[in-house]
Amino acid sequence: MKVLVVGNGGREHALAWKLLQSKQIERVFCAPGNGGTASMERCENVPVKVDDFEGINQIAHSEGVSLVVVGPEVPLAKGITDFLQAKGLKVFGPSRAGAQIEASKAWAKALMQEAHVPTAASAVFTDVKAAKSYVKSKGAPIVVKADGLAAGKGVIVAQTVESAFAGLDAIFGGQFGSAGNFAVIEEFLTGQEVSVLALTDGETICPLLPAQDHKRIGEGDTGENTGGMGAYAPAPIATDALMARVQTEVLERTIAALKAKGIDYRGVLYAGLMVSEDGTFKVLEFNCRFGDPETQVILPLLETPLEELLLACVERRLAQMLPIAWNTGACATVVAASGGYPGDYTKGKIITGFNDAVSTGATVFHAGTTLQSSTQASEVCTDGGRVLNVTGVGEDFKQALNQAYAGIAKINFDGMYYRRDIGHKVLS
């Protein structure tokens, strides 16, 4: 079969990489893909943007694609699944109605409250003055969120009232585009974050291995929030007992609440949790797609063929695929970012050291890269803030992290930055 993966990040490279491990996959197309997907055998980039639904439809039909897998949240929120399904294509990813669970934090909060899903206390505002008055009454620390999609950067964990005010000014001042029409203000929770990505066909829902992301740009979990600077799986803090509660109190309740609204949700339901020291948890947010960089540490441990699971979700027969089979051990990834990220950065820096990185045993997933070809040679260049995910697999976390760091030490480009403490919590 042929599969078309929509997106151009590290998550999409990992999806294509995993799909191509199956003997059932003849070819993978990536729209638009990146420098890494352009370099894989039986993988072809197509110059179509993620929101060019008709272009994606034409490619899928002309190439005889059996399944479209949507990576990013933006096309899902714009209704790519609805559009392509109406054209007769099988699509892995929720409908526009279902994607509201990520596209609107206010909508998701209301859904959680209706479904009695444990979550942080919150309030929603459309006026900056009212929002600031609320912050002043609650005090700091406090969390301020832009309501809509903000590429993982619309969350301000404010340690002072003044920084919360600055975050609200940024939100209502248009820094996050249409995501700034509303602001969600939440209580500050302490503990460790855990990412639980679950596959669902709208009836059955099954979590994948829990992962832990590192959101902050700086070592010691300091500085600004990013899309993610590294991750590892399976996260030990997500014990079997905790995952059993997540299954019943979060995943099943949420799918039931969506179904009650008439939403047939098929795809990934991703719950971001905060787990406290006493083992209790609350949902910070939901996402409607595979996580990035969590996907890059979950898929290397997956034994069940990925395309079989995705098709089972689309065709509402996921129960027949359970239990999902996993390889033992651990996986970790470290993100190489452009200097200046998550702020301004420069693109077009030549990247070297790929072969040396692979020789260490690491896998390099491309995120913000592009393949520049000339009459003399082809060079991979930076094309984003998060550039590469260098990933290691081992019998334990120490081995996996050592492999990832041995690989990233071989990579070089001007201004390259990466955290040297990924996995510090699990190692300690």
C-alpha cells in the first residue's frame, strides 16, 4: 500500500520512517516533507502545503494512496479530514469538530468539566482588563494560555503577577494571532508532566507508551517554553496504576463526552498530564495529533506495524488489534535547535555530520531542514527553529541517552544549540 503523510517536521519524518519498516508499505509520500524524508528510499516529497487540501487530494488520487496520515494540528483544525473523506479517501486524524479539543483551550476545558475529567481550575476571558483583575485576585504563580493554536508557544507559566500581565498583553495584543481572541487562566500545578498519546477509533481507545517531554529551552527546565527540546519513553512516573486511572478517568470519559456531542473522533487523543508527588494527576491540555518530539521516542519501541494500527482506527476495528506489541528497553531524543529559538533565528545553515551520527547507532529525525541541490552536490540546510531530533534506543535510559548524545555530538551547523540534560529526572 501507499501512504501520504501530511507535514514537514520531526514527527512526520518519524511516521514515514516507521511506516517504511513494514513490508506492506510500497511507498510513502510526504507533503511537503523535509530534508530527511527526501533522503529516504521509497519516500518522496511532494511540493504541496499542509493546508492545500485540493492539492493533497489530487496527489493521493493520482498516486493511488490508500491512507492519508495527518501530522500537524493546523490542517486538522481547518478540516482536512472532512475534506478528504468527502473525496473518498481514508484519513487518519479527527474531523474539524474533533480537532476543537486542541484548537480551542476554552472548548476543551468545558468538555473536561462536562466529562468530569480531572483538570486545573480555570477561567476564560475575552477582555484584558477583566483577565488582569482575575490574575491580581489569584496571585502568582499562575498559568496564562492563548486560547487557540500557537505552535506550542502560547502558554506562559508566570511566576509573578507582572509576568502574567505581560503574557496577557502579548495574547490580546495579537502576538499569537487568532489564538489571542480568548485567554484561559489556570491554577499553577506542581509536579512532572507526562504525555499520554492514545489511539482511538471513536469507540475503543488505547494508550501508547507514556513519554516525558522537556518544554523549556534552558537546562534545568528554565527559560521560555518551546515545542519541545527532547523526550524519553516510557516515562517511569506513569506507573501501571496511574495509567489504569488515566484510561478510565481521562481517555474513556473524553471519548464518551465527544460521542455525546455527536463527534466521531478517530485518530490520536493526546493528554498532557501533570503528575504530583503523591501520584495524583490533572490534565493540562489535550492535543488532537501525534506529539512532537514524543512520537520520535514512542515509534522506535513499537513492534505492531504502524499502518495496521492507523487503518484499524480509520475502519473502527481497533479492538481487534489489541494488545499493542512493544519492544523492551527505552528511547530518548535530543533536539538540535537553531540559535535564537524559540525567538528569532536564521535559516539556511549547512548541516554536517549525519553519517558520523548514524555510525554511533543513533537515528536522526529531521525537523526543520531542507535538501538544497545544485549541479555539484546536495546539502541539507536548516529551515526551522527545531532542526533535528537525534534519537537513541537502549536497554535502559542511560544507554538510550548516551546513544542520543553520542550522535548529536557528531552533528554541526552554525548556531546549533541543544540541552545537555535531557532525561535528568529519570536518571536521578
